[in-house]
Amino acid sequence: MKANGKKLAVFVIVAAITMFIAIPMASADPKVDHALKGQYAFSGPGQCVMSTTGFGKNYVPNPGPNAYVFAASQIWEGVYTFNRDGSGTIRAFHRSFQLPALTLETANISWDFTYKMTDKDRFQTELVEGTYDKVEWTSGPNCVEDEVGEVNCATLYFDVVGPIDGVMSRDGDSVIMTCGQPTKLILCVPGVFPCVRTSFEAYCSFSHQGFRVRDKLR
């Protein structure tokens, strides 16, 4: 009887030790604890400073005979989609107010990205190589009304340089996306693929807060 009691005690001790060892092993990589997935409806502000001749060091616009620098203040709304395979998309609409021209414009925005967890609640996204930030203007200076009253708007493509940072809530139900370095965008030659970069550059910052509206994705 005593021998059986000793065996039972040893078994309980071994099981307890195994349990305490297994817990740290399971959570050794915090990036795996929360798999970011689903669709997040978002909104938020954005600002861009643009230069027709690009920028030099410390965000200073390059000089030149055709140099023109202007700014835009924006309000965004749309949907971020994060798939379990590390791919994602943004589909959005933004309203933009330009300075010093004092013009209003609207556009549909879309691009594809890849993302990776950098910690259990932090991640980074990057533009998929060979793809572009697509800006389809729907009103404003980039639209022209023809003789019969139809409005034709330009579609522009931008290369996005560098990552965009994000943070996820513990339950995964909300995210905040921030490009605050700021992020550089370079205008591509319209209609030429892959991207042939122009001298037109923009530095942009935004902060988007999203709430999960769907979580069953691939």
C-alpha cells in the first residue's frame, strides 16, 4: 500500500513539473499566440506633403525649375483584410483637402500587402513587390468634364516604400495601423508596368483604427 502511495506521489509530481515546463514552451514565441486574421472596418485621418521634384535628406524638398510643394489633409474609411497566410488587402475611400490650392477631391484607394507578426500584439505590413497603391480619383482637380458633361477622372499608381506598423488588441477584435516615419510614396509613370518611378514623391502619415467585422477567412 505504501509502495503504491509513493508511486502515485511521484506520478503527481512528474505531471505537475511537466505542466509547468509545457506552459513556457507553448508560449515561447509570442508572435504565434495571436494569429491576425479577418476583415476590419476602419476610419482615420491622414496627411501628405508632396513635391514634384522629390525630397532630399531630412524630408527637405529638392529644388528645381518646376518644383512645387503642396500638402493634403485626408479622412479615410474602408476595410483592411488579413488572411491567415500572411497576405492582405486594403480597400478604402478618402476625402482630401489640398493646401495651398484650397481644393477638395475624393478617391478610391486599394493595394495588396503582406504582413508579419513582430510580437504577440504588433505587426508590420509591406506592399506586395511588383504591385502598387492604386488611386482612382472620383472628384477634384484630377477629373475633367468633357463637352457632353461626362466627368473623366485619372487613375494614378504609387510605389510605397517601407513598412507600415500596426498593433492588435489582446482579443484580436481591433487594430490600429500607423505609418508615421513618415512613409514615402513615389508616383509611377501612368500605364507603364512594372513601375517606372517619376520625380514626384510624397511623405504621408496616417493613423487608422479598425474593428473586426468578419473573422472567417482563408
